[in-house]
Amino acid sequence: MLTQYKTSADYIRQRAGGFAPEIVLVLGSGLGFLGDRCENAVVIPYGDIPHFPRSTAPGHAGKLVLGELSGRRAAVMQGRFHYYEGYSYIESVYGIRTLRLLGAKTLLVTNASGGIGYAPGDIMMITDHIKFFDESPLRGENIPEFGTRFPDMSFAYTPELRRKARAAAETLGVPLREGVYMYFPGPQYETPAEIRAAKILGADAVGMSTVPEVIAAAHAGMDTLGFSLVCNMAAGLQSHGLSEQEVLDTAERSKETFSQLILRCLEEL
């Protein structure tokens, strides 16, 4: 596997003229527009990169954008890889590990989520997560070039980055919620009973992504900041059912506020 990661990293480095990212920005459903704001950008479709998975989820462009964003050298993933697409957890974090080999030390990860304690349009900074399902992206033989066999997850969402995000939101006047994100494997939405259980366990939002990537980043010694855009109320908390279109519509309505916060956070990081 390490050989494959290096092959992928070498290809990206060659295509981007030796570009070395400081920050990896992963954009969730309907949030890929931020990648279009990169300056001096090199755009590489995932399908061009050796061994890279393909992004098949709605609202995910499946492109890697390398350029300058808010004065930072950024690698922007317009789309991610989900377990529900048929990928293993190891495959779902392939991009994170590859970009770590290119020198990235910080991960800024975003997602669209269902709200339990918060309403559609709210931006929630992730303080912690809950994952009870299936395996780990670290399962199998450890790759010591990335990290230790048993990595600590006490500070998976870096406290100092969270402090800077609070300051950025206050400067912009953007209401910033904080809470726990609970991971479900999908692709079906959660049931009302599952949401009631998640609330009892302390979850404020639920979704089908992000957590595997954060685990891999923590293993590899990366600092991480996570944001969840609440795009609908979770199952059983609204009068109608859930749909992908509702997620995309809310992301579209919220994109300017969300963009301002992310770009300001990049400056602060």
C-alpha cells in the first residue's frame, strides 16, 4: 500500500509542478464550489491519478484542485470516497494519506449533515465524533510511515484550531454552533429510532462521511478542523421524509456564509 500511495503522490507532484500543499480541504455534498476559488490552480480529475478511487456520490465533482486559497497552499478535494459507495475504509481515506505524503500537515474537513440539536442552515464546528459501526481505516497491518499502531483520539479535532475558528466566526459575525457528529455508514438515511438513540448518546448531527478521514489524519499526525453544514433535520424530527435534493438545496442557499467562514479560517490557520 505504501508503494501505491507514493506512486499517487509522485503523479500529483509531477502534474502540479512540484506543488506542496500545506492544507487539505475536503468538501462534502454540494460544497465543492470552494475549489473553484483557488488561484493558480491545477485541476486533476481523480480518474487520472494512479490508484485513486473515483467519487460517485451526487454533488461530488471528483476532482483534486491544487492552488492558493486565502493565501495558503491548498489541496482541495471536490468530493470524497464513502464506505457506502462500495469502498473499504482504507480506500475511503486514500486521498488523505496521499496528500499527507505531499507534505500537508492540516486537514480542514466539511460535510452536509442531518441536525438533531441544530436547524438547517446552521454551521456546526465538530468537537468530537461517535463511530460504532464496522471497521476502522487503520485496520490491518500498520504503516509506520504514517503513524503508530494505536493512535490517540482524545484530540482528533485540534483544540487550537477550534479556538481560531471561533475567533474567525466572531469576526465575521457568523453564528457558529459546536457539537458532536455521529457517523452512520449509509447509504440509507437513519431511522427515527436510530436518531433517538443518537440523541441519547450525545450526538448533535449525523452523517455518512468525515469520521474515517479524521481517524486517518489523526493517525498521520495532522491537525484537524471540521465543519458540518446542517442541511436537513434528522429522521423523525420533521414532518416529511429525507431527500438528497433537500441537502443540495440547503448547501446552495448557505454557500456564501459557509464560504466566508472557511476562507477566513484558512487565513487564521
